[in-house]
Amino acid sequence: MPEGDTVWLTARRLRVVLAGEPLTRADLRVPQHATADLVGATVREVVARGKHLLIRIEPDLTLHTHLGMDGSWRLLPADAPSPGAREPVRVVLGTARALAVGRRLAEVDLVPTAREDALVGHLGPDLLGPDWDLPEALRRLSAQPDRTIGEALLDQRNLAGIGNLYRAEVLFLRGVAPTTPVARAGDLDRMVRLARQLLWTNREHPEQATTGDLRRGRQHWVYGRNGEPCRRCRTTILRGELGPPGQERITFWCPHCQPDQ
């Protein structure tokens, strides 16, 4: 699941093969940028911002991408052929070190670096970023006390990096139902610190384990386990949707370990 830790790791891997290198190939397969000529330009840096990826290119361009639900970046040998037109590829960037291929990317934008804020300026403090600011994240979360904690945690304007998986797992570990109002969700400081700890622990590898067990099928407490017994109390895990009409997102919880408040 592409959440903040996945994007952090993706940025690090891309940075190794792109940063400081001139582009030998550049193909943006989106209508608005299909004619952009980036070959010969040097990649200055690659950074993650919450669930967004920023590839800054000299002298003053930024390629912004968002993985969405199932996007990814793959690294291939530098001399690998470019993917065919029928493949779900939206970005191809090549250097002397590797070929980076962005597949099924939900968003692709090429903007002057000075205009990055138009794309990511709305985000709250990044759980894995140099701008992390716990008091500010808590202030933003608390600003709407009647909102459900499940919606508030997923709102990237409050804190950037949490997706469906970490929301479900953090709320289970804190014993809070996703429908609980923020004002009654207990110790928000401990909740946010836990969220950051989970993302930080998983940032170095693709597995997103919250149980401490990396084995397939044993990584999560409740996420993706609808209808299965709770690992703590054996109550059946439930699955539901949370959010305003048209913007609902799935979540999972144990009705015994996370009672309604």
C-alpha cells in the first residue's frame, strides 16, 4: 500500500540513480506534458513529501508524481528498452545508472520549482520529513473536535503520510473506534507519536508490518482482515467505509478492542 513510508523509500531509491545525473531519456506519457524535452537536464534531487514525490530538475523544474492506490516506480538496467505504449507507464526517466519507470501513477505534473506549493503546500507536517512538527500536527487534528478521528487522521492537511493501512492499525493499537469524535479519541499526542513510530520503523523496507512479524498474512492487526478473528480477543474484524459521500474510504476495526465511545 503506497503510504508515506513507501514514498520515502521510493524517493531514496530514485535518488541513488537520478540525483546528480543528466537525463539520457525522458518520456512523460501524459497529454499535458508529452512534448516536454528534459533530455540533457540534470536531476538535482528527489524528495518525498507525505505521499507525494518531487523530482527537482535543473535549472528550475519539478516533476511531481503521486502513486495513488496502486502506482509504483521500478528501476531497470540503464540499457533496458523503454516500456511499450500499451503498458500502464506514465513516466520514463533514464540516466547512465538506471532506467526509472513510473507505472499507474495517479498524478503527474511538471511545474516550475517555485510553484511546488501549489501542489503540496496544503499538506500538514510530514511524519517522515524534515518539517515534522508534532505540536502543529496536534493543533490541526484538534481544530475539528466533532470530526471522526478516522477522517481526521487520513486528512493530509493535518499530517502527511498516513493512509488507510496505518490509520486502521494505529486506531486498533490505541483502542479507539474509527467513528469516535476527535474530542473523545483520548491522548492524541500518543496516537500521533505511534503513527510516526510505525512509519519510521517500516521506511527502510517494502513490508509494512505493524505486528512486528514480517511473514505474509501476519503483518497487520486489523487491516485487510475483514471477517477474520482479532489477534487479541478473537472477535470478528469488521470492515466499513468512512468519509463524506463520494469520498468514502475503507477501514477495519475490532468492535471489542475498539468500542464505540
